[in-house]
Amino acid sequence: MSLRNALGAATALSLIAAGGVFAETLTIATVNNGDMIRMQGLTADFTEKTGHEVEWVTLEENVLRQRVTTDITTKGGSFDIMTIGMYETPIWGKNGWLVPLDDLSAEYDAADILPAMAGGLSYEGTLFAAPFYGESSMVMYRTDLMQAAGMEMPKAPTWEFIRDAAAAMTDREKEINGICLRGKAGWGEGGAFITAMSNSFGARWFDMEWNAQFDTEAWANTLNFYKDMMDASGPSGYATNGFNENLSLFNQGKCGMWIDATVAASFVTGKDSTVADHVGFALAPDNGLGKRSNWLWAWALAIPAGTQKEAAAKQFIEWATGTGYIELVAANEGWANVPPGARTSLYENPDYQKVPFAQMTLDSILSADPNNSTVEESPYVGVQFAAIPEFAGIATDVSQEFSAAYAGQQTVEEALAKAQALTNDAMEAAGYK
């Protein structure tokens, strides 16, 4: 501990009698989704066990990414723990911006982390962030509306089926939209969804020489299919809807289908959902080209290099991402509400196997391959992103053009032409070409 922190112990820190270790106040940046909000509500358990206090900075997804990126690149030191994902972790780990998590306790059992999650959160075999939860994406749908439409959801639907089912379930007079999908600008919001969707249409961001590919038929087919379906069967204002907006619509009974993060399953079947008893699940759609449109992601906890509170931060990470936390949530709120997709042992647990969406979540995670995500060969790793430092900025700009097209402010053709030009310009400036 620094001298400054020691001198400030009277106000900000307390002394734990056992072992004479100063308790810290950890500042943690996180995203404003349900699982993270739940964790905040259980933080007293961590404080009781360790003496460490926690101050939360809870931000909307796009804002979180901007804040933590600025802080880590400028060495701002605002946070002791950051909530980041599979895109940032290997890049920041390579740059030496994160504390390696290669010395966690034996009780933590890092080997229990699902290989897909550990691999995406490592650089050269070293774990740099621990998954709070892991996810892919899947179809969540209203079983009652599907039945009323005279249709049956396949376990592995096509996009054509999804479009037809969306049209059949749409009832404007009752404010029921056949389908709700992300259209909100942001590389990890609407940008993530449309990129994953484009994989199933045979599109890719770059060819093997890092040339942008938005001038291809595959990308035109992706955006036109998306916009035509959403204009016909989606909610008004879908161009500004992200995860939280669509979750709210679905839980209010205003969506026939929602294709999004598997982690949403516990919320659409939970106490805040008006349709909890009528929800089914299916794999994300495909087009028969060998690639489904599901992504792979983990919201994970990482420690920025240079923090003065590394030991306490590791204690928090072990608490929040270990099996004990899973059991804590299960005891308080039931097995359906535990953080999914991070640990092998969870899916071997007989209690969790009874959860209706558990197997579909695991199947979706295991079917996503970040090393082989596109129909044609591509030079990058990642399903809904390309794991290069420049991607976040480029994809944010591209997603803004796409959202403008969804909103009718420009044509799909204009959006794709702008995406092609700005991507190639950025890649040339970065020295890729």
C-alpha cells in the first residue's frame, strides 16, 4: 500500500485486525445490465469476508467502453477493477496494461473456466481477465404467439423462417412486434449484432489483404434483409434500441422474438417479465452457408496495471467470479439467475441442468468459433468483432452509418459505401495497406 493510502486510512480505509492488513476501498467500473446490478446488491458478502469496501461506477455499455479505454490508455488510474470483454483483454494484455491473473488461489480453480472463455480472455496463454459470465446469442421467443401463428420454432432456424414468423406474429393493434433486434450505434451494440448476422450471410469485414468488404453482395444482402424485416415487423425506433431497450420491450410482452445475448434468458423468464411462462429458446439463425449468426463474448473483470490495490482487487475477482458467488446467487435468487457461461462445473451441476435454457446456452457458446467465424477466409480472430486495436473506432463509425440507414436518414447503399470508404481510409492510415 502507498504511503498516501496509509495516511488516509482513517477516512477511506479501515484496519482488519486479523493479519493487520489494511482494508481497501475498491473502485469498480461496470456495465448497467442485470447481472452486474445483482452483483452490486450482494457486495456486502464480499465486504463481510474481506473488510474491503466497494465503490461502483455503473455505466451504459457504450459509455463504459469509452471510459475504461480512455482511462487505461492514458493511465488515468480511476479504477481498480474494470469490466471489459474478449475484444479488449488480449490487446491490453499484450500491451502490458493489465495485471496477469496467473496466481489466483487453488480454491478459485481457474482450470474450471470454460476453455472458450479462458482462451478469449488470455494472451499467449496467460489469463488477463476473469469471466463474470460468458455468453453467445440465441433466439428467445413467445411460445404462445408462435402457436397462435400456426408455426413451430425449429431448434436451429433459418433467417427465412425468422422473417416469416416475425410477420405472422406482428399485431400492430396490440403493440406486438414480431421481432426485436439491436439497431443502436456502437461497435458492441448494434454493430455486434449485425456483424454476427453478416457471418451467416457470407459477409466479412476484411479480405486477406485487409481490404474492406462492404461493397460486396453479402453485406448488401445482410443489411437489406435486416432493414426490410425490421421495418415490417420490428418496433418503431428500432434504430436506437440496444440490449436494455429490447429486454424491456420483450418483458412487457411487445416482442414475438428477440435474438440477443444468451444471458438475457434469466431475465425474460424472471419475476420482471410479464411473459415468463411463455418463453422458448432456439439457436441463432443461419442461411445454410455453414455459419450461424451467434456471437461469443464474456463480460470479465480485469485489473489495470499500476493500481495500488492489486491484492484486494484479486480478492474481489476471486469472490465475484468463483464458484462461491454462483452458490450465493443460487441460494438467494435460484439457479436460473446465476451468472452463466463461465465455468464447466456449472453445466455439470444437476441443479443447473434443470434450468430450461442451460443446455441451449451451452450449445450456443460451443458452436461459436472466433478462429473461423466467416464463410470466406478472413485475417482476423473474433465472431462479432475483429481483434485488432483499430476495430473499436472503425466499427463505431460504421455502426453509426448503419443506424442512420435503419432510421431512414440514408439508403442502405449509401451506408455501405460510406462504411467501405471510412474503413479503408482508417486501415491505410494504420499501416495495414
